[in-house]
Amino acid sequence: MRWYNKGVLLNIADNVEYGSEIVYPGETPIDNSGESEGVYRLFKGWDMSTGYITGNIDVHAIFSEVNINDTK
């Protein structure tokens, strides 16, 4: 099981028991790549559930986006 943020590996969980749940143990992922242009991305969650593990999976952070230039 591997967790990623924007292609960067955040954490690896080895020896996860089949059918078990696993929770990401690290800090909340961030994406501040667009802030200088007024685009803010807030962590929304992961792209798949980690509540019932049945094999090796890669999980990616997803973000909701707000462009403050669009709110004027």
C-alpha cells in the first residue's frame, strides 16, 4: 500500500492484513502550487477507500480547487 501526493511518495505500509482497514499515518497532504495565481487547493480525501484491503494498491491525494479570481 502506497500513498502519493502529486506523484510524490508519502508513505508505504508493508504487511497489511487482507481485508483490514488502514489509515494514512502522516500529515494532511497539501498542494500550494497555484497560490501565486490565486488558485487554492484543499485536501478532499483519497482517490480510493482503504477500508478493506484486498491487494497492493496506490492511493492518491485529491483536492478541491478554488480560484479567487473567479469570485470577483
